[in-house]
Amino acid sequence: MNTLTLTQNGRVVIPKALRDQLGLHEGDEMVAEIEDGRLVLSTRAARLKRAQALIEKYCPAQPGVSVVDEFIAERRKAASTE
């Protein structure tokens, strides 16, 4: 378990071992949020994977089918009937 200390100006240093495990580097942007009373930090890439997994749960990917292409086709069809 790693213990972090909050400095007077509100900064926290993430221990090197944790940064290495997550592949974090100086200048990387993190997303901070509170979940169930806990401070949760995540990388943008981790948030994207989480969002993709959530979408996949409700709209499973179909091999060979592009959601973007389907959307464009639907928009073109709607535009042609206007």
C-alpha cells in the first residue's frame, strides 16, 4: 500500500512504482473524480477504454460493420428525404 501526502499547495506526488505500473510520464494529463467518497485518478486512455467497454455492452460491435459508416448512411438517407 502506498501512502501519499497532500502538500500545503494541494499537490500530491504519485510514487515512482505506481507511475511505472501505469506508464505515466511527466506532463501526462489525468482525470480526477470522486467515486463513493474516494478520489480516483485515471488516464485519458483508461477513461476511453472504460467508455468503449460501456458502449460495447449496450451496442455490441459487429465484425465488418462500421458504426460511423452506418451513421453517415442514415444521415444521407434522412437528408435525401427532406
